[in-house]
Amino acid sequence: MAEGVNNATSQTWDTEVIQAEGLVLVDFWAVWCGPCRMVAPIVEDLAKEYAGRLKVVKLNTDENPDIASKYKIMGIPTLMFFKSGERVDQLVGAVPKQQLKDKIENLLG
């Protein structure tokens, strides 16, 4: 995993995301997904840029289908935002870095 990016699994989901303080960005991805590979470096950049203000977590949907199913992930990459354990927003697909930054800034208030 890249610096500032945590890897979540079904076993660590509650600790990494639900019980986390502040804003959490979860990148739902899979190894075979081309757009996921396009978004990965952007997500890693944002993890460094927002260190201390945003927690960034990646979840492999193939290895953790129960979590993907729970949040009704229909397409990947899905970038989902959580605050205090609640889903507050999401983006689906390979989105430009600026669009993701705008969303983060808005959610950080």
C-alpha cells in the first residue's frame, strides 16, 4: 500500500472505516479493473496532500464481496466518503483529480 493509504478487509472494516474519526475516503477497487488503476495514483496523491485531515482506505471488492454487497457497489472504482461511520457521499468511475479535491474540500467544510 502507498504511504497514507490503509488496506481494509471485511475483518478490519469497522476499525478502519466505521469507527474512524473524521472524514474517510474508501476506494472500492479490483485488480482487473482498468479505471481503478487510473484512479489509484490520484487517490494516493490525495492521501499525502490531505494527511491528518482525511483517512484514505482501499477495499478490494473481489476479496471482500460482503462489504461491496452491503454498500451496493455496482461499478468500480467507487469512491465513497464516510463521516462518523455514516456514508455521506460517493463518486463512481474514474473521476478527475480536481473533481475529487472539490468533493473533499466540500465535505471537510
